[in-house]
Amino acid sequence: MPTKDEQNWGMGIHLSVLGGYLLPCLGFCLPLILWILKRKDSEYLDREGRKALNFVITLLIANAISWVLCLVLVGFFLLWALGIYAVIVVIFATVKTANGEDFKYPFCFHFLN
């Protein structure tokens, strides 16, 4: 069971993914920086950081594909759906992490194991 401090940092790592809505590069840079700073402190934070980064990388790939599909107009809907999906899933991940529960991002590739 993770400590309360680990749970708080884990929540911060997951919530930092939403930084991409403020400035596009923040959605990747903030979780990466937090993971690099905290991964050696605990195995729990290392695992949560990898989950968040895997999700961000998956979103980047899905967004790139959606932008290409904008040429046939379906990409606009996909971009909108990805944005809503990301917010909902990150909120679920944050709540689960706050409770010390395990959460796996659905439809997420695992680049960092």
C-alpha cells in the first residue's frame, strides 16, 4: 500500500497530463519531469509515472493520426473525442491513485515497461 505522500505525487503525475490543455508541450513534459524526479523514490511512483507517460505517448500517436484523417473530415470528430476521452480517463486515474488503487489506462500502448 503506497503512503499518502506517494499517493499525492502519483495524483500529481496523472493530473500533469492535463497540462497539455494549457500548452501542448506541457502534456508530455510535466509528467516526464515529475517521473524523472520521483522514480527513484519509490517503485509505486516509478510505475505511475510510466503509466502516465505511456498514456501521453499513445495520445500523441492517436492525435497525429487524427490530424492526418482531418483531410477526410473524420479526423475532426476523432480529435474532439480524444480530448474528452483524455480528460475523463485522467480523472479516473487520479481518483484511483488518490485511493491507493491500481488503474490501467484503457486502449494504451506500453512503450515504457
